[in-house]
Amino acid sequence: MEEGTSKSPSKRPSTVNHGDADPFQWDTREDCQVRQILDRIADKWSLLVIALLENRRLRFTELRREIDGVSQRMLTVTLRSLERDGLVKRTVHPVVPPRVEYELTSLGRTLHATVQSLVTWTEKHQGEIAAARAAYDSRTADAAEATAP
């Protein structure tokens, strides 16, 4: 276990209540279902799979070809998890060799709209983020030089 972490349940973090928002909706405990779902759908491979399956069915090999850097194992694990969560439907066609296709379920399609909003935000702000990264890298490089013997 990492230093500073605890396996024992803790109090929920206090948050500021803005209007009707539930001040405890962001429960950070490891066993919190909301956290577990966010961990699943915010995973980089899951986001890409959800984005690629918009309004279409794709075979495993097509998904793997489209997602640069994903291993066969990681794509398999991701698809199984998304299927388990009810976001992706897996269809096996009884042909030789077997043909397996994946598509978003109706629940997955509702999530796609949110994913698309995140992508749009990222595209809009990528320049600002690049500038912030460059400024940070410059500051940390300068600090490292200042403390070097």
C-alpha cells in the first residue's frame, strides 16, 4: 500500500453545497459505486471505444486497428468491462470463422453524448493546456538548474 493511504473507511469529504447539489456525491472511498463507474468510463481505452462505436458496429480487429497503442489484452479487458456495465453489446455471428461485433447499447449512447462534450472541451482548450505545460516544464527545469550543484 502506498504511504499515506488507508484501507479503513473514512468520513466522506466535506464539499461546498451549491444549490441543490448533493454535497456527498463525490464520495472518494474505494468501494463507492460512483467512483468505480467513473474509474471504468474515464479509462483512456474505454473513452476511445465509446467514441469509435458512435452509430456503428465494429469488429474487434477493426477497433484494435483504430486505437493506436492498445494491446489485444487491454482491448479485450476493456470491451468485457464495458459489456458488463451495460454500455457495449457483443454479438457473435454463427459463421466460420466466428464473427464478433461490438456496438453501444442505448445506455452507452447516452454516455457518448457526454464523452463527445469532453472531446469538444479538450479540442477547444488544447492550446491553453499546451501553453500551461510548456510554462510548467520551463519553471521546473529552471528550478532544477538552480538547485543543481
